[in-house]
Amino acid sequence: MKINYSLKIGWLYPQLMSTYGDKGNVMVLQKRCEWRGIKVEILPIDQSTSDKELQSIDLLFGGGAQDREQEIVMENLRSKKKIIQDLIEEDVPALFVCGAPQLMGKYYETAEGRRIEGLGIFDMHTKHPGPKDDRLIGNLVAQGYSSSEEQGDESRSSRLRSNNIIVGFENHGGRTFLGKNAKAFAKVLKGFGNNGIDLTEGVIYKNAIGCYLHGPLLPKNPIIADYLIQKALEVKYKKKIHLATLDDSLEEKAKSAIAQRLGIRV
């Protein structure tokens, strides 16, 4: 009997946290599902979202925002802390970009010195050094890591391969530093990454990814989109899922062109 798969994607505060074309990430997730016959529902998550609605999502996405918007979001997000923590601990996949992972860390300190307490899902903190310090801006090329539990799986979309090249555009004033219990999402080959010092980019915990890569991220890196989709289906339907292969030749050429322009051969 054929199962008609479906996913509900929760989009955190789309009116306040969509600074850098973050809608493109949601569109990629939606289209790559629909091209495979997977039904998709997009649920905007904001002040009016009930606990029951939030608990029903299969994949969570959060985008970027300026400091003021992040403070507004955090005031409401704290009331959703336990549900979001439970979803992540239950292996529900998530992608948090720029401002969103900062809120998922322990705290974010603004350029004016105000500390915004985060949800503490990621063992990391972020500080903005101040208005006199340069923002970290430009194209970034990184080498993705894979977790040990995924290294034995040969499916292209089921893991983020350790030799996979990731490209994107970063634009952030905050410097993020990982704690001892945090694992970096990728190693910086060209660009700044989390802080411009330790060559780390982003963070990964269970099936949740945080990173600074805009552009948006997923059109340039479809393997990450498929990773999130596949994990969401596996968690929801409690069985191994193999996604139908899509033609990503144009995306791969675009990614290669960006990497090579920055001196990285892929």
C-alpha cells in the first residue's frame, strides 16, 4: 500500500525574521517535497500560534533578523521554549539561520551590551563586539561535517558528507562561540564563519542545524534541504525513507562556480 507522505513545516516569525531572503529556504523545502509528491503545509509560528499547533510540526525553520526584532521575538519565544526543546530532543529536524540560531543559544549580547537570554538548545553564545567593529560579510565556503551515526549510510540525502562543500553568503555583526558540548556544522575554508577566529561555521545538534549562511542557503546546497526533508519523514513515519533523486546539476554548477571564484576546487 502506497503511503501519501506529508510534512508540516513551521516557520518562526516570518514577519519579523526574514531579513536576508529567508523565504527562499522555505520555498526550496516546499518545492523539493512537491516534486516528489510529498504534500506540504507551511505553518507561520508567531504570537497567535497555539501550543497544539506548534507540537504538530515535522520540520522547523527560523531566519535572520536585526537586534530589535530579535528582542521582540524572544519575548514571545520564551513561552514556547519547552515545546521547541522537546521537538529538537525528539529528533525533529530544524534549520536556523543567522539570528535564529543566536536565539537558540545560551544568550546574545547586543552591540549596546544588552543580553538577550536564549533558549539554550545549542551550547553556544553570541556577542556583538560593538559599532566600531567590522561586520563579517562576504561569500563563504565551508566543508561540512557528518555525524558518526550517519557515516555508514550511503544515501546521498540521508547524511551531510564530511567532504561536502557548502557555500553561502554571511553578513553578521555577532560573534558566536561554541561551548564544549557543541559540534560545529562545518569548517570554514574561505570566509569568517562563527567568529572569524576558530574556523567553525554554525552548529549541529541532533537533527537541528544552525548557521550564518544566507543567500539563501538551500537553493545553493540542495543536499542540506534533502537531509532535512528525509529526516523529517523518518521521524514522522518511523521508518527509513529514500527520497527520489532530483536533477541538481544547475545547483551544483552554481555552487562550484562560487567556490572556484574563491579559490576552492570542488
